[in-house]
Amino acid sequence: MIKNTRAWRSAIALAGISAFALTACTGPSGGGGTTTGSAGGGILTYGTTDKVVTLDPAGSYDAGSFMLMNQVYPFLMNSKPGSPEPSPDIAESASFTSPTEYTVKLKAGLKFANGHALTSSDVKFSFDRVGKIADPNGPASLLSNLKSVQAPDDSTVVFTLKEGNDQVFPSVLGTNTGPIVDEEVFPADKILSDDEIVKAKPFAGQYTIDSYKKNELVSLKANPDYNGVLGKAANDGANIKYYADSNNLKLDVQQGNIDVAGRSLTATDAADLEKDSKVKVHKGPGGELRYIVFNFDTMPFGAKTPEADPKKALAVRQAMANIVDRDAIATQVYKGTYVPLYSVVPDALPGATKPLKDMYGDGNGKPSLDKAKKAFADAGISGTVNIKLQYNPDHYGKSSGDEYAMVKEQLEKSGLFSVDLQSTEWVTYSKARTQDAYPVYQLGWFPDYSDADNYLAPFFLPDNFLHNHYANPAVIDLIKKELVTADKSEREKVLGDVQTAVAKDLSTLPLLQGAQLMVAGADVKGVEKTLDASFKTRLGVISK
């Protein structure tokens, strides 16, 4: 998730106001809100190789941090298990009261685990704070269309938008930018440390944190005061155990030391576990992408290199796109748990196309060395180009090493490239990549919400999540247009135009898309309920 661009919503503000009104999302939360404790189900133990960057919602925009945040913080909007659609969570109702005003009414009697009242003032503080801090690794970009937040009374919040009829604003309230924090605990202008957060107990989600050893073990306790759309937890609490190595994650779920193994097991591990009667492998719809990012300043022939030449830089990207063999990576490294991706938007979403399949390689998804050589020749590149390629070995799973070893092999086998392949742990990697440390590097994407826009705007508008110095005015205009296009078929056409345009520029090189995967003990129930198209892990639906 992870999921990121500082300007994608400000770009909306430049577009003309559309003629349609967004369908209101109103009414009570439904889906079983309650003020009682859990339904039993024991203490669940969940294992993951993901890491938490920070518990402070203003400072992180990654899947590992959000997974934990989604268990313990309250949201105005969330999604019911089994659905990606935004629904009121701690809100009683939420709707557009004018094209540029989104009004939320809070439920009565809300409070944090520390006893502090949760009011509209906390909501205003939370969103204002994200924008004010604007951490480079934070989610402030998602709020770029937000002009102001007002709290006219304790139970009312009014979001005023720069541009009306924002197609995705209700969904944004349930993303990384949406956790509501306690204004009596969090500073308005800086990130609060995890230890200080845990000590102050500013939680009002389905769980509270009982004990916390960062990226080792977190113990959660069901929150008896939670009265939101997720309903009553199906267990009494949950332990989240963090692993440095997926081999140990696999071994522990196989031996019953943990109940559920989440991200990320290797494809080989998953295949082995499917043969084990003591566990069950669960799969859900995939929204995850794996891709290569090009830094337009520091890549070969980039704008700030001694040999700067935009034509040659494009030829390098084109040659790599012609050489890479996605199918080989998908089958040999991931055993079919990932499939080739030929666009920046995954296949299942409305508006998805496959421009890279037509434009690069042999036209059918296979590589073409001849086309790669021609790209070099046409740009006047002779000799071998050195690529400094960085990948991450822990956040995206142990198989990343094999994946990028294969990418290196494919590129070098062509005779056009030499590859300096290096890896860095995620906590360092997530910061260094935004500081131009890596000319060409690996990223993955876990969507914030199920819409093709979430695979476009965060990547291809100025000052984007990638921080790779890419900007194309035509792409910006197309993204502004799709965000305010009411007609479904017309919007899908515009979405296709965006994908074609960015495929020509190759700001990123899409490689693979994957399914959600969890492995659980045979006696564990409810795992399939969290593997839906919201792409959110909800421990509260799992029991044993």
C-alpha cells in the first residue's frame, strides 16, 4: 500500500468542475457495530515478514505499517469484510452536501482507549496534521485536493475540497491518511515515536495494543468500546510476530507455532504447504504490483548525470522493456503465484489495458533482442550500458533476490547491459529511494482502494510517490480528466489513454501482478473473509 504523490489531488483543482454528483455514502454503519467485547475465539497469532516503519499515521505509507494501523486506529470510512466499497466506520453518516463539501457525522460516545473523548476536533487535527507534517514517506499526497477541514460542533466534520465531485475522496478516508489520532497525545508538527504512542494508548479501532516490541512481537487486545463497521472481533486478541526470514515463517505455520502466515512466503513455500494437510493455503484477488522504477535524474543518461541525454535515457528504458522476460520470472521464480503484467494497472480493474505487450518485445509478451538493439542504435548508444539496480530483500519477500538475479541475467545476456545488483533492508531502502540514492530500483504497490486511478495518480503526477522526477503534461491532463469523468465507458477510455501514454515514457517498467496469499492452520476460520478486493488485512474476522 503503499500505497503517495504530493500533487495528484492538487492537479484535480486545476481541472474544470464536472457535471455529475458523486453518489452519497450515507446512513448508519451497518455490518454489526457493537459495544460489547469479542466473541471469543482465543488469541490468534499472525506471522509476517513485513516491517513497521512507524505507528504514526503521518509518517508512513507502506503496507506493513498500515496493516497494524488498520487494527488499532479508528477511521471515518472503512470497508466491510468482503467488500472494497467505503462505508461509515466511526461515522454515523457521510455524504457530499455540496460538490465541494463532504460532511461526516460522528457516532455518539466515541472515546480512545486512554479515556479521552473522540470528537470532531480530533478528526480535524488528524487530517490537518498529516498535511502540515508532509513527511516524505507519509500519505499527505492523498489529501492534495483537501482545501480545509472544519469542526462546527463535536459530532460534525466538514471537508471542503478544492475541486468538486471527487470520485475517490470517500475511499481516501479509509486509506493510510485516514487514521484518527488523539490530539491530546500527538504533536501537531512532528512524528511521535512508537514507544510514546503505545504508552499513551490513543487507540479506538477494533483492537488496542497491549505490548509492543517493534518488528518483533505486538500483542493486541480486542477493544470492547469499538462500535464500527468491522463489528465485534471474532477472537479475544491477536499477536503479530515479525520474521526476518520467510523460511522461519513457513516452518512456524507448518508446525502450528503461529495460526496464520501472511506476507510474504515464497512461491516454493506456498507450493510445498499446499501438500501439507495440517495447513490450508488461502488465495484472494490480487492487486499487488511489482515493477522497476527509473530515476529520471540519476539513471544512465539521466538529467543530472555527466552524459545527460533524454533520447538515450529513453532508449535505455525501451531496451530493458524489450529484453525483460516476465513469463520466465513468473513461472520460474514465483511458480504462477504472480503473472506477467503489461500495464501499470492490473488486469482485473475496469479500464485496464495491456499497452506494453503491444509496444515492446515481440508483440505477444515475449522479449525481442532485435528491438532492444534497434532502440540503442536509433539513439546512438554504442557499447555496454551499466545499470545500478537496487532491490529490497525483506519487504517484498525473499524471492525478490531470485527475481532480480533473473532480471540481471536477462539484461546481461543481451550484451547491451552490465548490471550492478545491490540490496538494502526496507527501513533504510524506503527513505534512501526518495533521496535519489538509487538510479534504477525495485518497488511494489499495494493499492489504497480498488480503482485504476490508484495505480496512476500516485505515480505519474508531479512530486509523486516515486520521487523519480518524471512529469508529462499530457499525462497530467489525462489523469485530471479521468478523475472527473462521469460516464463509465468514457472514463475507461481515458484510463486506457493514460496507460498508453505512460507506456511510451516508461517512468516505470511493470513486471508482475500477484494474488493475495495466506496460509493458516486447518482449524483456523475466517481467513477468506479478509482476502477481498479491499486489500486490507483484518485480523478481527479470523478465529480458531
